[in-house]
Amino acid sequence: MSVNRIMGIETEYGITVPAHPTMNAMVTSSHIVSAYARLSGLDQGLHARWDYDRESPLRDARGFDQSRADADPSQLTDDMELGLENIILTNGARLYVDHAHPEYSSPEVTNPRDAALWDKAGEVIMHQAALFAPKFDAAQIKLYKNNVDNKGASYGTHENYLMARQTPFTNIVRLLTPFFVTRQVFTGAGRLGRGQEGTVKEFQISQRADYFEAEVGLETTLKRPIINTRDEPHADPEKYRRLHVIVGDANMSEKATMLKMGTTSLILALIESGFEDFSQFDLANPVAAMSKVSYDTSMKGVLPMANGMSMRAIDIQFAYLDAVRSHLYTHSEPDPDSAEILELWQQTLDSLNDQTGEHAVAARYIDWIAKFQLMQGYRDRDSLGWDSPRLSLIDLQYSDIDPARGIAIKLMNKGVIDTLFTHDQVELATTEAPHDTRAYFRGECVRRYPQNVAAASWDSIVFDTGGDTLLRIPTLEPRKGNRASIQDLLDQNESAADLLNSLRSHG
């Protein structure tokens, strides 16, 4: 058992033109995507479209398909008319307009450290696009890696994890629900404002917590559920299911992102192992607990459990950590990636459990604590109330991805917030795909054969070599098409036609 599995992150970015607050967000978002296409030269090729033919957004893991007539338009992610701009990057990622936001969907990776790296590369890509995008009366488009506009809207940071199809979905729901409710204590990005419109000026742990109204469901923008049931694996559906997670915040901290992805992957490994001791984790009211955990910055409050007992969110997380250790690693030592996450998880919970309230260790990489302590410093120094506009500005600027203005980025550059990656590593990840997944094949095809890639999706690439028909190459196995297996073949075939002939001869 290991933390390693196919995973990735989709991030919708907050967007605004401060000098023109009424500008159409969809049009402004399209400027971001088209700007990066020009900047990277991707507009010079065939301009590969996203292959919506392979998508099934209304298929539900509970065993049915929702009708298109009953679906909210935001659920119809396979509707090409909704997408204004959509490009496939050489690093294997997807950059597109998702309704009112530019979205970066990272390439598939195999471990939480790489998930954090290619997520961070998305920030750089978005910032480069904003710099290159058209100016409006000399005003630059501003992008924020956050989840709320404090006007009632929330936009998502969605995690994706591939897991075994045979795993009962009921077990996934039962064990993951309390985990998602309580992991906020280390995944929260922090928010000044409570309620969906943020009218109550108090600080809370999570940006997304106030927007969840159901335990289980297919929706992502209305009646948001803690467990999303979209059954769209983007891989061999007989072998895999893709868990689509919508409860997470957008983390600026690289280490917080790695911890978020790693701990969740370990819980999935626990479920896949056949673990069934669910009763110790069951919450009496998970939906109500989402906001209760988020509002409790002291982390001393307790949650009512289904068995009649009460537990702190941190204690529930300690119980999950103990379960992972005892059930997954009784007979063998964890691999290095898993050991790194287990150590960081333990270290984080120990720091959060610090009764002095200083949380010195966690403050170096947990976003909400870093933001809270920064704001509290201003409150103490200048006698500010939580309703101070200065604090609201800090809340927003923390997530600004412009290095000249973004508070989190400045704190990282000063060494106040820990980082995992060098500047060169992040820059390389903006153009180069992970080497150990099919993202490498996708990204290299876009790089090497830009005039011939007509379309692509996560599980196929469609080539146009000038004949009467297009040719689709399936990529249903996410670990195939990696550099080790495909680089020599790519190097030996300068043209897309030659590559396709070689692929046919290899079967």
C-alpha cells in the first residue's frame, strides 16, 4: 500500500480588472487563455480542441445517469458551446475557460509532491498569461488563487484521484466524509468573512466550508455535496474510478498542497485495503460540521459523533493517522513518498494540538494559520476590528499570484513560509510534462506535432495527418505513454504520420 496513485488538481482562478469591475468575466477569462496560447506559440499549430466526445459528466457513481434536462447548465462540461477558449499545454495540462473563470487542470502525476509541483506551475502559467493579456485603459487583469468573491459566489479547487473500480462506493462515502470535514484544520486557506456572502466579519479556517449543503451528490455549483458522485474515470472504466473532490481550498503553500493530496491518497489506500471499521469516525451531522470546524480557529471545539460521543476535529485526524499506520503498515515499512506524508501529517497535527496556540511549526506552511497570524499582528498593532478594510485587502492579496503584490509569495521569498521547489523546477514544470504518466505522451505530441494534433482529452489524442479521416489514439492506462516507454519512439519519428505508422506496427 502506498500514497502513490494517479492524481491531479483543477484550479479555477478568481479574475478581475480593478479599473473595470463590471467587465464580462467569461470574456476576460478568454483573454487569459488566448494570451498564453500566443505567448507559448500554441496558437501557431492546428490549435487542438478539447475532445468532449470522451466526457460523461452526468454519470453518477451510485449507478445511474442524470438527465440533461434535469442538470444545471454548469454540470454540462461536455458542451462545447460553453467553452470560449481551450488549449492543451506541452506540460500535459489543460488551460481553458470554465464559465466565469480561467481554469488550469494539471497533468496527471503519480505522487503528492509532483501534484504540488505542477499545481505551482499553474500559478506561473496564469501569471505569465495575465502579463501578456490585453490591457484595459492600461489596467492589467488580476488573478487570485482563492475560492470566494465575498458576493455569494465560490469557485472550485478540485482534486482528482484514480482508485480501484471494485471498491464499494458506499465505503468511500462513509470513510471519506468525516475525513473531509476535519482535514480543514490543515488544508484551509483562511477566509475573512462568514456565510456565503461573507457578511459576518470574523475569520474562519476554510474558504469553501460555507458552500456545502449536502452529504452526497453530483452537483458542483449548486447544493454542493461533501462527496461528489461524478463517475467519469478518464481511464479504463472497468478498472478505475476517478474520485472527484470538490471540498478543498486553493492552497498557496506548496507543502499544504502536498499534505492535502498525500493524506487523502492514504485514506483511499486504507479504503481499498478493505478497512471497514467506520463507526469510530461517523459524524452525527457532517454538513453542519463543515462550518463548525471552519469557524473554530481555536480548534478546541468538539463535534457530535453518530455514536453519541464528541471529538475534536484534530482528534478525529489523529484517529485517521493511527488507522492508516496500523492497517497499512503492520507488516511492511512505508515507501519514501508515503513515509514523507506520514511524518508531515504527524508533525502538523502535533503542532496544531499545541495548547499555547502558537502552532509555530504549522504556521510555516498551513495557509490559514499563516494568514490568521499575519492579520492578528495588524489587529494587535493598530487596534483593528475584523471589519477593517485593511484586513479584507490582506485576505485578498494573500492569494494574489503576482510576485510583486502577492503576500503569500512574498512570505515564501522571505523564508517565512516553507517551499518545496526551486524557481527552476517550477519553470521547467510549466513546459515539461511529468515523465511517469501518459501526460508525457500528450504534452510531447503537442510540442512535436502541433500541426497534426486535432484534439485531445485525458484518455485519447486525435491526429489529423491530412487524410479523409481523423485517427484517435486511446490512452486509457494513465501510467503508459510515459517517457521511459515512448521517448525513443518519438525521437525516431519526426512526423505525426510516421509516429502513427510506428504505433500501428507496435500494435
